Amino acid sequence: MLVGLAYDLKDTLAVTPGCPEDIAEEYDSVETVNLITASLSSLGHTVLHLGGGTGFLHNICSITDIDIVFNISEGRGNHPGREAQVPSVLEMCNIPYTGSPPQCLSICLNKPLTKQILAASGIITPKWIIIKNEKDLDSIQWEGLRFPLVAKPAHEGSSIGIHSKSVAYDVNEVKMICESLINSYNQEVMLEEYIHGEEVTVGIVGFETPQVLGIMGIKPKANHDMFMYSIEVKRDYVNLVDYECPSLLPEDVLDNIKNISLKTFNILGCRDMARLDFRLDDSLTPYFIEINPLPGLGNHSDLVIMSDLLGIKHRKLIDMILSSACQRYPKCILK
């Protein structure tokens, strides 16, 4: 097949002076694009680089024989719906693509909305509130919240804005952190109760019958009473954490996490792939933290690390995602 590859490179993002240093964290590197290209090519496909932004628009409008687009584009701008940009264009042009549809991507990038939908469906998630602006900080009923609290930008992925100092232990710290986030990222802030306990991430692949690829425990190498899987940790994961996959949690806990993950995947309308994050409390009850229906596919991404620990090579992971998408499109016959 002729497979178009849609992506946004870090190097193409125009970062204005004063922007946070992690603002481009979601965007991909040339190495990741080359890795996915190599995997697709090894499967016998011809790969056409489409890029992202206005370059993607020009390319997709000038090519008429693409069989399917392998989409890893994060979209442009500071919009909660930016990940839906490329899939929306592809649907308008009636071009098949991998991954979740526009409405799913828009919902999942909106962390508070995602939590609200899932909580209404009976899925446990830490209590949260939204801070729209600095004035909101003066009207919060703090008695209804249990410290410590984690402060994070409401519409970001890849741990953007989530740092080792994002945990607040009192009202003054909350105000200081929230004011900084609002001014730096120009969006709402979500305050979420911190859950003490192990962090696990779950990989899912598939469409009609999605399957849990694996459950991976994230273990800090040093003792931490308040461990955060922050952007600093992800950038230096080799030295700061160990990954346990398959997870050694009790079988009944693993089954519970699997069931919740698949339920979440289906409720939100995800397709082909997703990564979900949970924190376990002292009783090993899983609390949903967030979901990424457009997970990273580079060598240093959690889904790829998980796959590798399970003996699933990158080429196979890409094949699983592409094969899942092709189930929706009769004309996309793998050959």
C-alpha cells in the first residue's frame, strides 16, 4: 500500500520568546519519523511523508492515490481540539487513516471533560476542580479538597507542564503553581487530588475487539514519598525509573485494570491504539489519571518501551495498529 505519514516535527514549531521550555514536548523528532517509516517499509509498504500544518494540507490535496494515512500528528496551536485537525481533514477528503476520530481526540485532550465523562460512567478518578483564571483562586472552597494536590495544564499531553514541583501541599503553594501555569501555558489548570501509590500505564491496540497489550508498572529507583512521573523523569527515565512489564501486581488487580481500561477505551470512542495512566491507592484500587489516544511511537515512548519488554518489536506494533485501522476500510487490503 501507499501509506502517507502525517506528523509534526519539533523543529518546525515556531516557539516565541517566553514560551515554556517544554511546549514542544508532544511533537516528534526526525528519528521517530524515520523509525516509523522503516517499520512500515519493512512491512512492504511505500511511505510518503506528508508532514503537518499547512504543509500537510498542500501535500494531501495534491496526491490522489494514497491508500491510508498513518497519523501521528499532534496538530498546531494552543487549541484543545488540535489533535483532531488532521483526522478532520482526512475525513473531509474521504481518506482512510489510523487512530481515533476527531471527537475522541478532542475530548481526550481535554482532561477535565474526559474525567467528567468517565466519572459519570462509574470509573474512579481523583477528585478535581478547574481553575479558569487567577481570580478563581480566591473563591475556591478548599475544605472540599484533600491535600496534596497536583496542578497541571488542562489541555496538554506528554506531561507538558507537569514537573517535580507540581505537587502542592497547601493553599499558598497551589496559588503560586496555578498562577505560573496559567501565565505560562495560556489555558485552564486542573487541580487533582494526589493518589499515593504505584503508577501503572496500560497499552491497548485494536478496533472492533481491542485488546490490552500490556500493563507496565513505573518504579522510581530512589525512594519517593511523593513520586511524580513528571517531564523531568520521562526525559531521564533510564536513570530515574525501572519499568516492570508484565506487571507483578496481583492477578485480580490486573484484571480490574484491564476491564477499566477497555471500558474507558470504548466509552471515549478510541480506535487502534491508546495508552492509559492509573495510580493505585493503598488498597490497590486503580484511579484513572488520563488517556492518550495518540501515544508516542518513538523508541523512548512508554507504549514502545512496554512493547519491547513484552517481546513485541516496533515493526510488529506498527503492523498491529495499521491492521486494526484497515478493518474499517474495505479498500485497504494489506498486501
